Amino acid sequence: MDNIFFLLSVVMIIATVLAAVLRYFKQSSLIAYLLTGVFIPLLLGSVNIPEDALQTFSHLGIAFLLFIVGLKLDLRVFFKMGYQSLVIGLFQMLGTALLGFLFISFLGWNLSSALLWGVALSFSSTVIVVKLLSDKGDLEKLHGQLSVGVLLVQDVVAILVLLLLSYFNPAVTAPNLLLLIAEWVGIVLLLWAVGVFVLPSLVGYMAKSQDLLFVFTIAWCFILGTIFDYVGLGLEVGSLI
């Protein structure tokens, strides 16, 4: 416990100092957070830190970041540009995957490896791009919403790719895969019903007290993050949703 508390203190101090310095040079705080992750193993290499503690901190940091980003996203604007986001996202991924496949094949890799690398190179980092857009105040602008839409399309395709890979895994049977898909669809429908019929009045009640609203907000982030992580979609995706 002492090591975990000490690690958390060091992470917060280093991140704050680096973010303050980079802010003076008008740079994104995201760079400070990335540098903090790089410096922690170097500075605390001789300290016996549990590996699961480092992983927990990294997941929590990304989860909170995407949760804050989700609060700023206007889904009405996204749905207006859903078709454009879908077309741009799919063409971008196909083009990048093809170029990556050709390049990896040129290096002499086998067909399956080149295909997997090509697909992997077609995805972008949602966390980094969205954070940069948020720092610049561009999330509410047209190009920001369009960029987020493309990233969400990539995330959906990534889930489908994972499903496809699971299908070719001998340890995963067809009934288990169908059950997993049914769980995902059920969660999406349940969240839609809660968001439409329950959440507005619930948030209105919680908002009567700032303390209660704060606690409820964090609890809502953790609840969805836990549910999505349980079904294999990831803590970070749940926090964003």
C-alpha cells in the first residue's frame, strides 16, 4: 500500500510540473502526461512497484481522459455527419491498410503477417487525437466533430476485427462468439433505454447538490467502464460512452 501511495504521489507531482512547464511554452498537456509515463520507470527503477499498480494507473488515466472528452462531445452533431464520418473513415482505413500491406510485403514478410500489420496501421489513437482537439477547443467545431466521428468508426471496425480474430481462434467456439455478440448488442440497447428514459431525470435530481452530482458522475464513469470491461470492450470505451 505504501508503494502504491508513493507511486501515485510521484506520478501526480511529475505530471503537474511537466504540464506547467509545457503550458508556459504553449504545448499540450498530453505531452507532459506521456513524458511522465516515460520518466516514472527511469526515476523509480530501484523501487519495488507492483506491475498491476502501474497498469491500473494507466487504465484510470485513459478512462478519466476519455470520460471528460465524452462530456464535451455533442452526439447530435456527430449523427448529422454520420454518413460523412463513415465514408471518410472506411476509405482512410482501406487506403492505409493497403499501403501498409504492400510495404510489409515488400519487406519480405508472409501474407498473414503483412495483412495483420496493414490492418493495425490503419487505426489511429483515439486518446491522443481527441485530447489534442480538446486542448485546442476544436471538439465543438466541424472538423473536430468529423475527426471524432472517423475515430469512432475506426473503433467500431477494431471491435469487428477482434471478433473476426476470435472466430479463427480454436479456443473460441461459435456459440460463445454468438453469446458475446448478443451481450454487446444487449448492453447497447440497455444503455440507450437508460439514457433516454432514466438518466435525464436522475441527473436532474443529482444536480441539486454539487457534491452528489460529483460523486454520481464518477460512479457513472466507473459503472459503465466496469460493464464494458467485463464483456471485453474495454474500460476506456465504457468511460467514453
